[in-house]
Amino acid sequence: MKLFRKLRRNLIALGKVKSYIVYAFGEIVLIVIGILIAWKIGDLNEIRKNNIVEQKVYESLNEELNTNLRILNGLVAEYPRAIVRLENTLNYVGYTEDKIAQGTKDTITNVLDKEVSLLDGSINSIINTTKFEFIESADLKDLIIMYPNKIQNFKEQDAKIKLIVANRLKPVLEKYISLVDIVDFPFLGHL
């Protein structure tokens, strides 16, 4: 800096105004180049941060969707066994209570009482925040927007099935099984 200051003073003192103007213009160009470099570094840093956020969004989506896939695959694998249990349960209609074994009673009272909880926290977080802007793929954005509706449709279908079992099948079965077998009374101990 002292060198530039000394050079500037010498040019003014010697009366070389033209050289001083060229020098001043050069100094301005250097300052502009420095500002542009700093600006570009800031932009690259912002891009790097956005890429990190985008990667975290993809990782959380992947984890949540894989968890839901495992849950749904388990349900799909369970449905044939559930159908067999329902069919076997229907075979006991008309039996007296003393002819139904305790294990069978347990199976009957717990027909389709499995609760299904699919995860949607990451999806909702992405949709409801600015994280959605970090996703570059338009197809992925469309799928993310549709996903909560698909989850809701699944939950509604599951609720309908449970209502059918609760309102149509269980009332018929309850005629042949005592209330003690249907409802757990922990304060009474095991009867």
C-alpha cells in the first residue's frame, strides 16, 4: 500500500496527470475485480450450502420412504395371513364358548386390530418450508406433492376396512365370546 501511495504522490508531484489518471483507472479496475471475485466466492459458498441442504433433503426423504416401504411390504405380506385368519374366524360362528380354545378367542378378538402408522414428517417439512425449492427435479417435486394425498387415501381405506370389521364382523363374533375375552381388564388381573 505504501508503494502505491508513494507512486501516486510522485506522479502528482511531477505533473504527470495523464499517468496519474491511468494509474487511478488501474486502481479502480483492481478494486472492481476484487469485488467481483469476492461476489463469486460468496455465490459459490451459497451454492455449496444449498447443495448440502439438498443432500440432507434427499437423505431424509430416502429414509422416510424406505421406512414406509418396509411397513407397506410387511402389510402386503401380512394380508394373505389376515384373510386366512378372517376366514378361520368365520368358521367359529355358531360354536358355543366352551368349544372355542383360548388361543382361538385371542385371535378372534384381535381380528385386524393392527395399527398402521406411515411416516410423513419429512415430506410435510419439505412441502411446508423453503426446502422444496432446493429440489431440482420437476418430476420429484410432483411426486412429493402427490404423496400426502396417497398416504391419506391409504389411511381412509384402512379406516374403512377397520369399520367393516368393527361394525359387521365383530358384533357377530361377540355373540359367541364373552366380554371378558374381548376387553382387557388389567385391574382385575387375568380371569
